[in-house]
Amino acid sequence: QVQRVESGGGLVQPGGSLRLSCVASGGIFSIYAMGWYRQAPGKEREVVATIFSTGAADYAHSVKGRFTISRDNAKNTVYLEMNNLKPEDTAVYYCNTVPPGFDSGSWGQGTQVTVSS
């Protein structure tokens, strides 16, 4: 079964930057569209960035121009570069296929991002 491990979260001030990483194991990583999702307290989990097997990317309106998703298929890793962070970006961030579980893998533990002064 595919497993995912997210890392790179932390506490950052508004306007700051973070780079998240997600390493997947146990599947054929390169063929799937991969996404970064986030879930804030009391809110539904939402996808914020998607990268397709072609390398093309798509972003939620709320993060477009600030976040950049990338992937390294040789390392089974997907990244999320987050710049100009805002308090409303505070959430637990997860990676998964798009749609979720398409590779039969489950959610990882996520990585907490907190944007606060």
C-alpha cells in the first residue's frame, strides 16, 4: 500500500515562506496527478495545488501566484513552495493523488503550517 510522509511545516510570520515535501512509497508515483490539500480547524479539506503527470499545474484561486507545486519522479517526491504566507493559510497540509486515494494509498499524518505574528 502506498504511504506518504509530509514534512516542512512550521510557524512563520505573515509574508514568510515555507517549502513542504511529501515522499511517497509503494506505488508507481510518476503516473498519477498529485495534489497538496489542506484542512483548517472546522473546515473541509480542500485541494490547493495539483501537478499532473505531464508537469502541468493548477492552483486554487486563494493561493495562485503565491504557491508553486513541483515534483521529482525519481525521488517519488512532490513539493509545495509557499510564499507571501497569510494567516488564512494556517492549516494541516497533506499530499495525495488527485482524486484522493487513486493509487489505493491513504492519507499521511500531514504537516502543520501556522502563519501568525
